[in-house]
Amino acid sequence: MSKNTHGGDIYRHKNVTDYSSNCNPFGAPAGVVHAICSAASEINHYPDVNASELREALSAHLGVSGDKIFFGNGAAEVILDLVFALKPRRALLTAPSFSEYGEALGAVGCDIKYHKLYEEKDFTIEEDILDAITEDLDIMFICNPNNPTGVLTEKVLMERIAEKCADMGVTLVVDECFMDFIEERARYSVQNELERFPNLVILKAFTKLYAMAGVRLGYCLCDNEETLGALDKVRQPWNLSNLAQAAGVAALQEEEYVATSLAAIEAERVRLIAALRGLGLKVYGSNANYIFFQGPKDLYDKCLEKGFLIRDCSNYQGLGKGFWRIAVKLREENDRFMAAMEEILK
């Protein structure tokens, strides 16, 4: 699979409004940009291999011990490190879900078992997934809220999944990279269950909430010394630059930025969903900062003609042509996008 299959390909599509990459529409906070610029004067030095200042800041922010945090050059690197560290022979993935899980697993020759999520059930994960968790598995990835659908899975079911994985000796990786955009996180996040489930790994990133995709800063949380030790053996030394570490520390101080962003994104999410449905389009899930819907199969080209880049989801396992994902952006951009959609669909 080409590495250009993700969203955000503004390098080959110039002068477009990018709806394909679902980062915070406010852009990176000024404090983060300032921190990166300040850190640039130190690039003659190797970065702190332990990311000590960032680790301490994130530990305090999350209320999680610093020795339970493993950092990577973006969440994608953490995923790759996980599979190289654990060397799973068989994995369980939902379909559709984030393509990087399958790509990483393929790199170590892992056999993948897919649990299909059905359109007629709005791509919701249901209790039948428990039957798919068997003792021949080594690892399971589950995204909550799911990408690209934005469908949430209740914590009660997530705990049952974690319990079944523990019983079967399966490492459970829960991708909560978009959980920051969910208002009622306590209903869905399993972050507080790390001590209860040593087989649990939670994947997170600074990318989306702080609009830092170009910085590359991700991490995972785990309370299993063996897993963390295996991760540390495969990670590259100095995998976090001085710039990324400084950006992360600064981002964690941006409480007002986060509050303002979340309120605006939620308001626009609701408005965009209503507008798309008003045009007769089927919208699924879409509980985070992106909207997943079904539309005409030629929508990508028609949007591009009008200066908007959207995410074609046909390359996701379990999806075909006609499934699309767009980011939730600011009101003025969304008004222009919806005006374009009205012209396309009239």
C-alpha cells in the first residue's frame, strides 16, 4: 500500500482547503510554535533520550506514572514498535479501522483476522466481537472512537473486551487518539484501567488535538514491565527531536486553547452533520472531530475541482467506493464547503 493513502496530501494538491486531515482547525497553539522556535537554537545537541521533561509534564497531566509512558515519533511509530517488540503471529482487527495497524502487522508477517463491522448496523462494535477473541490470537487493535467512522464503543463493552483478551492471553491495543474530542470521556475511555489489565496498551498522540501532525509526537500507556521493556529494546535512540519534546511540553500548558477548540469543534460538528443530512446524505457515527458519510462515488474529484480535498475511504478494509470522511473545520470554511456540496449535489 502506498504511504500516500492517508489524508493530508497537500503536497500534490496545491491551493486546496484540506478536509482530508482531521486535526484541530485552529492550528497549532502560538505557545507551541514559540517553543519549537526557541528549541531550534539547541539543535546542535542530541535530544534527551529519555524525554525527561516531557515525560514529567505528561505524567502530571494524565495522572499516570511516567514509567508507564512510551514515546514515539508519532502514534504510527508506536504502532510499528509494538509489533516489532511483540512479534505477534496472529492479530484481530475490526474492519473498517485505521490502516496503519494492518500495515505494521504485515511488516512482521503477522496473520490478520478481521471482524467485519456492518453498514446496516452503522458500523457499531457489538458484543459478538467477544466471540472473535480466541486463544490463537496474540494481539488485538481497536480504535475508540473508530477511524474513519467516528463510532464510539461504550466503556462497559471495552472492559469486557479487555477481560476476554486477558483470559485468552491477548495483548489489547486501544487507540484513543481521538478520545480528546469526546465530551463524556469517562463513558468510553479505558485509561483508568491500566493497572487492572496488564495486557492493555493505550495509544495516544499530540497530533490531532494540538494540530501538530508535522511535529510527530505520539505515545502509549502501559502497566506491563515486560511489554515496556520489549518496546524500549526496539525503539530508535533519540526518536524524539528537541523540537518535538519542547512542543509537547508547551502543548500541555494550553488549557484555554483546548477548551475553546473543543467548544467550537462540537458546535460545528453538529451543524455539519445536520447540513449533510439535509442534502440527503447518510452520516454514520461521527462523534469526534471528523464526519463519515456515504455519497456519490465521484465526490472526490468534484470536491477537488471546487478546491476542497476530502478523504476517500474506499481503501479501508471493509469499505468500498462512496464512503467519505471530512474534518470539522471552522465556521467560515465549513460554510464554503457546504455551499460547494450544495452545488455538487443539486
